[in-house]
Amino acid sequence: MRSNIFTLIFCVLAITAFSQKEIQKKFQTQFIDVSNGGTIELPAGTFQLDASLWLDEKKNVTIKGAGIDKTILNFKGQLSGAEGIKITNSSAITLQDLAVQDTKGDAIKTQMVDGITFKNVKAEWTNGGKKDNGAYGLYPVQCTNVLIDGCVAIGASDAGIYVGQSKYIVVKNSKAYQNVAGIEIENSLYADVFDNEAFNNTGGILVFDLPDLIQKEGGYVRVFKNNIHDNNHINFAPKGNTVGKVPQGTGLMILATRNVEAFENRIVNNISAGTAIVSYYITENPINDKSYKPFPSNIYIHNNYYDRPNVKATSKGRLGKMYKFKLRFGKNVPHIIYDGIVDKENPNRNICIRNNTNASFANIDAENGFKNKSRDMKPHDCEQSPLSPVTLSARSN
Amino acid sequence: MRKAFVVVGVVLLAVAVSSWRNVQSFKREDTLSAYGFFVGKLSDLKPAPGVYQYELNTPLFSNYAEKLRFIKLPDGGRAGYSDTAVFELPVGTVLIKNFYYANDFRKPEKGRRILETRLLVHENDGWQAYPYIWNDEQTEAQYDPAGETAQVTYVNQAGKKISTPYVIPNKNQCKGCHIRHSKMVPIGPSARQLNRDITSSAGTQNQLSYWQSLGLLDARSFETSPKLAQWDNTAALLNDRARAYLDANCGHCHSKGGPASTSGLFLDIFESDMSRLGVNKAPVAAGRGTGDLKYDIIPGDPDHSILVFRMKTNDPGIAMPEIGREQIHKEGVALIEEWIRKKTFAKND
């Protein structure tokens, strides 16, 4: 009897192992064989995969699951590939109604794709925010016409939704939580980020421009009507990553980017900085890239709603130490922080803050050892013409 | 009247060109044997006439698998020489790369197991990759674009028995390496990689001269041709060996026009800017690939250099290169560690 049970268990295990291998092969074959204009339908169920699924050089293809919580591709125990799904050198690709879990690297990376839509897609590390999780959840890079709609990103050790070195971007109706950065737009041009909820990340929404990249200068980013709240998660990014410097308790951070407009957001209960406007110098990293512009300019923060609990800012990390030992705000932490580092070649950087509800402010004069820090918002009481909405070009072939 | 002759001539020419193109067009076979690249027992990999074995100075590390490479040019076709770029290979060229493990690396006579054969074919509309997976009986290899994970067992140089998964990449993953400016291209057949001695039935001679004698390359002198160091030749300069290793293992992605250009880290042989080569360069979008370290290369300090950290793991979320690296290349790691420790990257000593 006992040996029969063992035989039975063995058989069941063998069948499972066999079918896993078959599933990997079946899905990957579909990714290779799909013809332009075709659809790959992934059935409902949880599928265990051990290598990346890769779609390359396709036009007008849809990869469709049975639902965001119905088709689950789980990559725990992955042997090969630095991401779960990878899509490259393609145009007009739609990924929808599925979840990717527990990849060793990024969950879904798309590179050199013109027209990439993520709709009702979840990228998740199921054990919550841990340093060993992959870097990015949804990760379009060097793409154009990017639409992220109704998506969810949980647990990324860098950014849940990360759009890098791309152009013409819309991120909306999405949720990001338990990531280091909830949503990040980096070295990217023409982005609208709206109607999203970013909460319980280290930083809710980040707009960054970093040196040493191929697409040098991002900007023309609008962040509006988002609910950016309770982003007080401990920073679990591996050191060496720029987001590792983001202080726990950051709502919206604009770093070294030009032409950013943030309005009608609800920015509440982020304990360290509801909104931070900073230059790259705040990272204290050396700058080797001579063409890089480290200062933010043409920033317009208006008509946002701010609130925060009566608690101290974080004391963790380098910037936490800055709060604790240099800024010494106590529990009266300003909602909006500007590093005050002056660009000598371009002293008027056009940083306007107006018509916000409950907003308090500090220019922390980081350049001069915080000596002349000021809570006077008046120097920034100015108006700017609004940025134009982003229009995505529909690509149908 | 005269005009009619011209028209007929043009039509004839068009027919001739299109039929020539038909001759050149490649038919993908389901089995490797169907191509007739090899004569005799398939697993002996004995090349048929017109198929030539070639060797590289510093090949890409692939999980300790050994590789046998062959090239077949179309009838009368020649490679276009370049000092810097991969040779211009005519439409109809097939590159044939076979991956195998000796059963016992110390005793080649104990046989080998071939796992996969990858064809890189220059077709009318560009290069295409066609992967073939060998059967356990070693009698045939079957076209399989989806790849799979095989288990391999062998005895390594140190006499240790190794049992390890070997991931046979899928067709798209071929492009993970073989891509430049979004187009599929070969990597190996460049002057710097081929400029070495090779032993054939014609004796030992310089490989470029040998190709010339076979009519595969135009007549020219190779005296000034660049030569990549052999990474494991301890008689060569440390910097040359390390840069050759990085060029062959990283440079195909980490170069301008390569997929890893997003990182701003360039490891090809032509890079001369120390920051772009990684010296005191902060990582970009590396995630946990940083291993809590700050810079790609810290001169004198390999233990705190991200470059070494990512070579020293086989975690697929961290390991570099991203594919074909289920094992750690200990000897390669040792070379790069020594290079960083001795800070030789700026000078030739």
C-alpha cells in the first residue's frame, strides 16, 4: 500500500514536471510562431516557467490572458533569462489580462518597440518588498508610444512601473505599492501620468534624469490627478541604485528634469517630502557625463492637495541623516522641499509653486551646508503656461 | 526595333537575377543532416567539401561547453575583409556552431555529447538563426525554435564530476547577442578574432591566409591585421587578455548599437573612455545587479566592483551575460579580478 502511494506521488510529480517543460515550450513556440496581426491567447491558470518568454520582431500582435488574476505566469525557480517576458524590436504590441510573478530580474521588459500597450497587467513579487526581488515590474525602455493602463505593480526592488529612455508615454488608472519607487519616468520625453494610485512605496512617483545614458534629456512630463499617499515603506533597494537614495516617505520627487508640471494630485501622509525638487548633486554621485544637465528647471507645482501626519521625517539613509542633523524640522516637516542648489550658468530656473492646498515649503540651501534654509515660498510664486497633453500615435501595422 | 531588344534584354536580365536569387535562397530543414554540411557519421562533425572549420582567438564562454565552428560560403562567394568590423559575408553564407561537452575533459577519447547546433544564415532579407537540438542517441538534431533545458553531466579538467542544467536558448534569444542596431548579425568572424594559427589538412598556418588560399577572402596582406589576444594565454599582456575577454563576452551587447547601450557601459575592444569602460561609473537600472556596490569598476578593488560581482553569480536576475551563463566561468572571473586589482586597464603592462 505504502509503495503504491509512493508510486502515485512519483507519477504525479513526474507528470507535473513534464507538463511544466511542455508549457514553457508551448508558450515560447507561440511567441515565436505568432504571425503579424495575430493574437496569442494564454489560458486561465497558474503556470510555472523556468525561462523568459521572448517576443521579437513582430507587428500588431496581442498577448492576451484570461484576466489579471486568472492567467498567472510564475517564474519562481527561474533558470534562465533576466526577465519574465521580453518584447523587442517590434511595433503595435498589446499585452493584456495577465500577471507575471516572482521573476529573478525584471517582470516585463520591452525594448525598441513602437506602440506598446500594457492593459490590465500585474507584475508582482509575492513576498512583498524585499531586496532580492527583481528591479522593475513593467519596464519599457527605448520605446515610443507607450500606454500603461489599469496595471498593478507590487514589490519591485527598484521601480514598479518604470518608463526609461522612451518618448510619448501615458501611464493611467494604475496602482503601484510596496515598491521602492511606485512609478518612475526616467530620461523620457512627453509623458502623462494621471489617475494612478501610488502608496506604501518608498517614493510614490519619481521623475528623474540621470547621466551616462543614450537618451540624454527627458522632460515635458505631466503628473496629475494621482493619489500619492502613505509612501513610507522602508527603502529596500540594493545600494548603488539611484533610487536607493530616495528617502522613505517621499510622495513625488523631481530630480534634474526640465519641464515638469504636477497638478491636482492628492499628496498625503508621506512623512519626509510630499514633493521634492532636487538636482542630481543631492545624490552625491560624481558626474562624468559632460553633456549632462544636473538641475531641474521649468517646474510647475500647482493645485495639489497636501496633508501629512504630525510626525518626524525619516532618519534613515544619507538624506534621513540630513533631516535629523541638518534640517531639524522636528515634526513640522514642509510638504514641498527644494534643494536650492544654484545653477551658476542659469540662475533663474523657473520653479513655480502656486495654488496648492495646505502646502508648506522649504528651500534647504543644500549647497551651503543648509545655512540659509528658508521656508518662504514667495520666491516661487509664479505661473507657467501648461504643458500640452500627450497624444499617442496609434500604430496598426 | 532597337528598343525591343533593350526590353527583351532587361527582361532576360531580370529572369537571370531572380533565378540567381532563387539559387541563393535558403530552405530551412527540419533536421540538421538534411543540409549535408557533414559527411559520414553526423556526430563526427566531419565537414563536407566547401564547409570549413574556423577558430576564434577568444570565444564567448558558454557554460564550459566546447564549440566547433564551420563556415559555408555560397559558390564563388567571398568574405569582405575589414580591420574592425565583422567580415561582410555574402547572401547564402551559413555559419554552423556546434555545442558539446566532452564526457571527460581530461580524456577526449572518452567521447562527447553534442547538445545543440545553431545555424546563422545570411538570407536575402538579412541574417536568421535556426537552432537544432540533438537527440540523446546523437544520430540527429531537430529544428526547435523554442529551446529547452537539458541536464548535462561531465567530468571537468580538475577531475570533478559536474551535473548541471544547460539551457538551450530559443530562437529569439540568439538575437540577445547577435544584434546590432536592431539587425541580426554574426559576431565571431572578424579579423581580430580569426587572425591566429589554425591546423588543417594543409598543415599549420595563419587562418586568414588559409581562408585566402581557399578563395574565401580576397588577396591582400594580413601583416597589419589586428589580432585579439587569447584570453587564456598567460604569455600575453594582462590588459590585452582582459580586454579581449570583455570584448568577446560582453562587447556584443555592451557597445553602441548593442542592446545594453541603455546602461552606458561599453566593453567592446574599441572603447577608450575609462568611465564608459566602467571605471568609477555608477550603474544605471541595474537593480539588484549592483549587489549593494557603487561602481562598475573600482581600480584595485575587484571585490567591490559590480563587473566582478555579476560575473560571479549564476542567479539569472544578476548574472552577466544574461543568457548562456548557468555556470560561473571561474577562470574568466580570475582574469578580470587580476586586471582590476593590478589597475592595468589604462596602460599596457
